Amino acid sequence: MAPSRLSMQIQMKKSLSNFLQAHAQLLLTLVFGLWVFLFWWHRYPFALTYQEQLQLFMFDDDYFLSRIAEPGGLARYVAEFLVQFYNGVALGALIIAVLFMLLQRLTWRLMRSDSHYALSFLPAVMLWYAMGDESVMLTYAVALLMAIAAGLAWIKCTAKCAQWVKWLVLLIVIPVLYWFVGPLVLLVALLMTPWSIAVQGVLYSLALMLFSAHYLPYPMMRVVLGISYYRFPVTLPYLLMAIPVVIALLAYVTNKLPKAKQWVNVAEVLLVLVVLGGLVDLGYDKKKYELIEYDYLVRVRDWNAIIAKAEKHAPDLPMSVSATNLALAMTNQLGDRAFEFYQRGPQGLFPKFERNFASSQLTGEIYFHLGLINTAQRLAFEAMEAIPNYNKSARVVKRLAETNIINGQYKIAEKYLRMLEKTIFYRPWAQRMIAMLGKEKAINDEPLFGTLRQYKLQKDLFFSDGELDNICGQLFLHNNQNMMAAQYLLILPLMDRDIERFMSYVQVVQNHVQYNPRSCQEAIAFAFMRRGQMPPQGIVNQMILNEMNDFARIYSSNRNSPELYRFRNTVWNYLMDVK
């Protein structure tokens, strides 16, 4: 019995070993796909939703025709169809993982070699690194896959064809592929055999590009580099240009190499692992993706997550600081905790206007939650106009629908809702809003719309950046329940280090509501200390008064004293600009 059991175990181990050897390549591909999936799902999920909000894919004939009417339009249409699923982060990560595995396997098929399998991962790794640039469009990846598939089809279908048949196929296929995938048709031409046809295919492709550029409403460089490969027109990263060249070299060179020894294959696998582990992550700018994450958290209104992130890594850029302050205000903590975080003056509350999508959207969110609906609507328009490739934005269209519902502009709101109704993920919300249009009680009972209708001023106002505190004051006086406006009203003069202006505002606020957070008490104590007076009893906590006295004593004796560090989270530290 024992020998029989032992022989069974040996046989099972042998079978497992044979299975792993037979399927080692496929298992390596699956491990690679899992790595890609975890990277996007766990580490950069917010990058996926960022891509999704920069387009508005609609199931509509006009939308399809608008895409197919340009070179590479089919690849763009397919890519945008896939990107809409980034709304579900896990699904988006799975889509990217599948595309990357397809790219690797198709490259392997092109190589036509029984060894050097690890080298087939190089184009996928290069694309992974390149996608660290958030402006690289998924269109490029889809077009690349379509081009490789077409190259493989050429090799298989024309292997035994006469020369004249190949020339005829080239004349027909190249224009069709150019319109489907764009300039990456050059890769298809490079993969054609023999070399005489490949050279003619390249020249034919270039001629088609130049000819189409003469009639299309785009600059020639944009047509040549790809209308929708990269979000910024008339440019394309060098790495994206290099990937097709590497694929063509692998196709031509590897099948002529001698069969690799085992140690060579191991070395190639190690090389790919080193590149994956060490270089791919370098393509992702940490600061840039930190701002994208803050923007995502603001979009989904996860205020506690924003605060937790700021507590872990102190924000120091205008967008991240303003997102943190917005989260503190929305949770009614701004007055108590603002100076626990690095502040950038008034820009930390209202970032200066910049013509780019992310900052306009974030600033618009601040005005929206304050109750300045028309200003939020204007910034939504600005954000959509700032998208470099002139796409519509699902996020912006939804915001425009919201602002028009709040303003009672139901016809205009319906126009935007009908657009969202043609999507997958926004359709249920749009249909629910359409059913609500014109029903005042239903809109007023909706928590967000009802609250913001109460907050918004009845008269539209023009104002400059220097009048933001006056606007916050009007919002608060219009509705004393608008505590975000009260918090911003009192923090703004402190950000400007204007203690007298603060003192005039704090009296107004405290005459209407009971609001006396830590920052107010510290600022009041500071103001009375400068006058050589004690604040009225009960306004400032005795512990804060004692800390104020300690701060004043240490600061007056040595402005650079290390003891001042314990006051780093106080209004006094900020007002006196202690380093």
C-alpha cells in the first residue's frame, strides 16, 4: 500500500511538472496580466476614473459617425467604448490587463520563434510605462492591437499568394486600415513581406496620410501623429513612436536567432521582471497622480478619505490644499483643524483660475457646495472647453444638468440629461432626473438640490477674487444654515493675515449662530493680545489663553526657538509666519 501511494505521489508531481513545462509561457502571460490588473485596480484606480470623465461615450448614430469620419476612428470608437467601463474600477483594470496580455501574445505570434518568449513582453512593458502619462489615450493601444492583428493576417493569408495578388491586396487593405487605425497602419506596412512590398506599403501609407491631411479639418502634424492617440494635438511622446519599431524588429530578428539556451531564457525573464519592478513605476509622476486622486475623492464626495489622505501625507499644492479645506468645511471641521495642515493663503480656499480641466473642476466644486451655482456652471463650461482634444465630459455634462435643475432651467437640463440617457452608467440617474423635472416639491425634497436651492443667492452677482469674503458673507447672511460659507468667511481673512478684518467678520457670524471653533478663539486671543487687553470672559478657552501667553513669551525672546514647533498647528504660528 505504501509503495503504491508513493508511486502515485511521484506520478502526480511528474504530471504537474509536465503541465507547468507545457504551459509555462501561458502561465507567465497570466501572471503578467494579474500584475497589470492589480497595478490599476489597487494602486491607481483614480487614474481610470480620470480617463472616463474626459469623454462622453453615447450609443448614438451621430456619435458613431463623428468618430468613424476621421482616420483611426474605429480604433477611437472601440477605445472610448471600453473606457466608459472605467467607471467600475475593477472592470477598467481588467480591460487594461486583457489588452496588455493580447499585445504580448500577438507580439509573440509575430516573433515566430520557439524561444526568447520573455522578449515578447517588451512592447507591453513600454506601453505600460508610456501610460504613466495620463494624456496617452487607450485609442493607441487598441489601434496597435488592430495593426498587429492585421499584420499577422497578412503573413498568414498571403504566404502562398502570387506577387501580383499581394500588390492588389496592399492597394485595397492599406487605405481601409489607415481609416480604421490611423498612422499605425505604418506598422502593418512594415510587417508585409517581402521587403519590396513593405517599402511600397510604407510609402503608400505616408502618401495617404498627406493626402487626407489636405482635406481633413486638422493640422497636418496631428493627422501624421494620430488624431486621437494622445490627448494634446500635434504631439506624440517618443516612446509611443518607438513601440511599433520595436515590434517590427522583434518580428524580423527573433525568428532568425538561434534557439536560446535555458540560462538565456532565464536571463530574459529576469530582465523583464527588473524592468517591470523598477522602471514602470517611474513613469507615474507621484505629484500629478496625487492631485488626480484628490480630484476623484472630491468628485465622489468622500470627505473623510480626503482628510485621512491629508493626515498621512501633508498636501502642499493649491489643488490638494483646497480639496483638503473643502473636505474639512463639508464635515464642519475647517474652523478647528485648518491650521493642522499646510496652508497657501487664499489660494488654499479658492485656487486661482487656470485653463485646465482638473483645476477648473475642483474650483467649480467649491463654488457649487457654497451655493454659487452660476459660478459653478461657468467653471464647468470652462473645464470642458479646456479638454485638449475637444471631447465632451460625462462629469461636466452631469454637473450642467444639476446646475440647471437647481436654477429651474428644466428645458436646458433636459438637453443634458438626454445626452446622459444615451450612456450606460449615467442612464439610470438621468432617467430619474428627467422624471423629476418640473416637480418642485420633488426637487426641493432631494437633499442636494433642496439644500443648494436654499443656499443660492436670488440675484446673480459679478465678483472678483478680492471680494470672495464679501460673497461668503452674503451667502451666510442669506441663509445662516450655510455653515460652509461661515467657515470660509472667517478663514479667508486669517489666510490673508488680516486680523482686523477677521474681528469684524467674527462678530457678524457669532451674532447669528453659535460658532466659536479653535481657530476663532486663537485669532481672538491674538487680536486682544496685540491691543494689550484680555478678551471678554468665556469667549476664549483658558487653555488657549495659557498657550497664547507661552507662545508670546517664547517668540519675543527668540523667534527661532525650537520650542515654537509645538505651536505649529496654531493660528499664531501662521500669522507670525514662523518657519
